[in-house]
Amino acid sequence: MSVVFTYLLKVRYCECDAQQVVFNARYGDYVDTASTEFFRAVFGDYKNLLARGLDCQVVKQTTQWKTSARFDDVLAIAVRATQVGTSSFTLVFELLNHATGATVAQCETVYVMVHAADFTKTPVPDDIRERLLQGAPGVIINHAGVPLADAFS
């Protein structure tokens, strides 16, 4: 997967089961947070999309696990748009163990663009299509929402 955006997070104790393995439902949380930060990087702020009267809703999400993430692991979640249709778009996520580079899971989420006021489906505007496909090359955001280049400033 060509990386266009990366979100870094550290697995917290509360996200794990008794064996200190990340509970499967948490992957949806991780992907949702990574997508929000991806949108922030692509649109400047998610509020910019809302200010245009637009929003997006998840209509499908799949996860394929390769290995387990555990308490205190740092995950690097690579995010990119793979296709943008008339009113929907797909983001793919590769969750990697940051220390080893091993793929923990791969997720795919399909979103539908909607009007923010009434959630009716609407076409993806051309400029948003271009921004999604361009992504945020080289941008790395940490769990605090701070770009890695700024984390030590």
C-alpha cells in the first residue's frame, strides 16, 4: 500500500481484554479516529467540510486481522483513498505494529457523501474528489492530533 497519511497511536490498557490483546471492536474506533485525522489533514479541518453543508456516513466497513495488537504496542495506521465514485468513496487502512512493521489488520471503509442538514445522498464535489485522491502525502499525526514534525517543538 502506498502510504499517503499515517496516524500513530499507542494501545491503552482499557482497549484490551484480559489477555492484554486489543478487543476486536476497538479496531473500528481506531479506524474512525484515523479517518477523522486523515480528513483533517486533507480538508484542513473536518469543520470545513461541514461548513459547505456536507458530511459523510459509513455504509460498509470490513476488517481482516493478521495478528494481534497488544497493550502498549504503537500502531501506525496508513490511510489512503482507493476510489471515489459519484456519491461514495473508499478509504483503506493498514494497521502496522510500528516497532516491527508487521501488519496487524487491514480495514476498508466505504462512505457516502451526504447533505449535512438532512443526510440525503449527494455527489462528491470535484475538488473534494481531488483532495481525497491526493491524500496527505508524508503527513504523520500522533495520538494527540499533533503532526510528528511538530511533536518535539
